[in-house]
Amino acid sequence: MLITYHGHSEFYVEGASGFTLLTDPYDSHVGYPMGSYRADAVTVTHGHGDHSYTAKATGTPAIIDSEGIWLPAPEVKITAIPSVHDDAGGAKRGKNLIMKIEMEGLTLAHLGDQGAPLTQAQIDALGRVDILMVPVGGFFTIDAKTAADLVRAVRPRITIPMHYKTSVNADWPISDAREFLSLMAKPDARPMPLLRVTREDLSEQPSLAFMAVRA
């Protein structure tokens, strides 16, 4: 499996079988490079434009944007778990979906714009998580401390921070990744261009993957 980070909350996941997945595709106002990507499935955690611009996915992908269990390909299972976009039960910014992606013997969890600590029911629904994509920038999502506490509760094998301030979105009211990296005892983490991982080599991977943006 090859995971590439495009910025914000958008990742491109390529399986060894050829299955491709695009997560939370952003629109042009986000500021990161726009591209088009062949995808068999697109996950959309909520309907805001910076997470739901599915037009950048080419082909005829399955659009996974509602609660439930989806089977977009043989041996690929995606479970969309309901959550909230804020700390007021969704009253401020609405609902969110946590995407649990099972493929190639690995379980990925993409938290979208998670706005509150996970409930025990959500942690139980996730079960064993190998790779966790978690927002860390605050304001629109959980902040660095809440994200670090969440990581300790979920106990993934690999954590990938997302949805934080960079030079591209410098005027956004969110924080950069530095506090989260320090809380994870990785203050000097160097950006990785991509993550290549299999079930067999999972134990050899870093516990935190701080990924550089690749268009």
C-alpha cells in the first residue's frame, strides 16, 4: 500500500491490487495544488467544500459520504461511523463521519474534521487501527492536545497528522503541527514524501509519519 498526502485532509491510497482511494478531496479555495486522480472510491467525511470536492476524482468512483458499511471492491470494506464536527454535538458545524478503511490486511482510520474526543462507542467501533489520520490544527477540529489524547486512546501503529497550518493556509485560524509533534515526543520529525506499508512490514514502520505535501 502506498499513501500520498496532498495537503489538508486529502490522501491518495494505492493498493497492491490496483484499488485506489481518495479521501476528503479539497476544492481550490484551500490553496494546495489541485489535481485529478483516478479513484475507485472517494470518502467524504462531511459536505464542506474543503472536504467534498469529488470532481477531482476521475473514473466512476463509489462516493462514500453517509453512515454505514460500504464494499467498493473485493476485500475492501469501508465503515462510515457517525461523529461530530465540533464540541457542541454538531450544533456549531454539523456532523462528521469517521472512515474506517480495511484493505490488504490493514485498518486505516481517517477522522475527517473530528471536533470532539472520541466516545468509547466510537473507539470500540474502530477496533484495532494500524494507521490513523488525525486532525491536529484546532479551531475547526480538535486541537493538538486533544489529538494526542485521542491517539493514546486509539493506540494506532502509525499516526499521520493532518489539517494543520502551513505556508499555504497561513491566514487560517488553525495551528501548525509543531505542538502535536512535541506531544508525540517527535519534535524533530522530518517530513516524509510518502508512506509505503504492508501488513508484513508494519512493525518496522515509524510510529509517527509526518508527511510532506505531494501534488
